[in-house]
Amino acid sequence: MIIIETRKRMQEYMREKKQNGLTIGFVPTMGFLHEGHVSLMRRASQECDIVVTSIFVNPLQFGPSEDLDRYPRDFERDQKIARENGTDILFYPSNEEMYPNDAGTKLVVTKRTEVLCGEKRPGHFDGVVTVLTKLFHIIQPDRAYFGQKDAQQVAVVDDLIRSYFFPVKLITCPTVREEDGLAKSSRNVNLNEKEKAIAPKLFEALTIASDKAKKGATVSEVRQDMLDQMNGLEYGKIDYVELLSYPELEIVDSFGQKTIIAVAYRFENARLIDNIIIEAVR
Ligand code: AMP
């Protein structure tokens, strides 16, 4: 595995690989790697000749009162995990490398962001598509790998790729969980012991809700049931509980289409998200 820190070197390197007809798989991350990231790298290495993983904590996707400063980082450990799980090139740019000047062109997402994290974190997805556009241009991947855990991100990136004709195929990988059901997340280290004991309830509530949906409960019954379960928790508070069509993220009044049940929950130093997607129930 080689580590590249500059755009210029990355572009030169990728140009050479592309000329040799090699397929490029890309795994964008913010580092502090865990098994969720590993599942993307492994899948990419099964399907592509070269795997590029990027580690960049993108300041543009954090709001002013969010956790940019306490976002966990450990580049030594990340290098080892990336190397052992199929990454060929680790792209590790600085902020100056990614945002070298006051750019006069901005990307703004206008679809699929009125709800969920788009609503709760204004500007977040503008930051996500901006950095991904830069990374796609630098790396020129054939396939890009994303986790279903960030389902709204997948929906937004799907629209970005189609809107701007990026010649990249979006591959979505299932959410990797702890044994107790908690979705793996870099932010889990910011949970205290008491919160850690409660956090698996998010997935438990989602599982119960999706079972109820499959057994014929209505959308509002399922939402209310989720709210009741989450409101009963001892610590933290609900940021949102929503049921929407997927990937369009529009309001639904029945389970007649693919539907996402999505939750965001705030603990003291970590805001966690999770979701379940259920196929159309007839
Ligand atoms: P992040 O470093 O949190 O920005 O995540 C980088 C990529 O890993 C995104 O595509 C995430 O959706 C994905 N990812 C994060 N956590 C998980 C997980 N538990 N299972 C699968 N993919 C994940």
C-alpha cells in the first residue's frame, strides 16, 4: 500500500493506472476505520484491480456547533487497517490540499435534503457532494463504495452521479453492526458507558418497527411505536424518527413502496444515526 498526500501525485498515479486498463474502486472515509469501512474496502478489492481509500475529515460537512474538533482520528491505526484489508492506495490529503483557495463555485443539493440529516444539519450534504466531486475528479474511480448506514448520503450521491454524469458506479454495502445490533460508527467511541448500554436500542426499535410494518401496521402506527420506544430511553434524545420512500425520501402514507425507517438520536457527545429499508409490502 502506498500513501499519497497530494492531488498532483494522486492524479499522475491514477492516470497511469487507467492507461493500463485497470479498474479503480474508491472508498471515501473520514478515517478512524472500523469493520464498516473494512467491508467496503474488501468488497472493492474483490471487484476492482486497484482500491483507493481516502481519509479526510471534511470540514465543509460539519456545522459550526457540530463535532469536527472531537471527531476521532488515528492515522497510524488506520494505515494498518487499510493495508490489511485490500487498500492499495491510501489518499490522505490536508485541508489545504482539498480547499486550496476561496473557490468561487459552490455545489448545493436541492433534492432529497429537506428531510432527515439534510434538515437537521443544514449545509451538510453540500459539503459532502463538494468533497466527493473533488475526490471523483482526482481519483477517477470506476466504482465507488458507500455504506447503507448513511442511507440519505447514498440517495444524495446517487443524484450527484446522475446529475453530473460522473462515469462511476455507486455500490451500496450493508450496514455492519456490533453483536448487540449497534451500527458500527467512528463516533461510537464518544459514547460513555451508560450510553453504550442504551445505544443498541436504536436498532432494536427499528427491527421491531419493520416487523410491525411487514405484519400490516400503518405508517403512523409504526412511527408512533418507534417514538414510544425511543422516548422511553433513559439517556439522550430523539433528533428524528421518519418513514419515507427510498431513495426519493418523500412522505409516504402506506408501505406500498420501498420505505426507509430512519432514526437519529443525540447522546451527550455523539449523535448516532441508523435505518432499516423495507421492500414494498402489498
Ligand atoms: P465515514 O468515515 O463515517 O464518513 O464513513 C465512510 C463510509 O463508510 C460511508 O460510505 C459510510 O456509509 C460507510 N460506513 C460507515 N459505517 C458503516 C457501517 N457500520 N456499515 C457499513 N458502512 C459503513
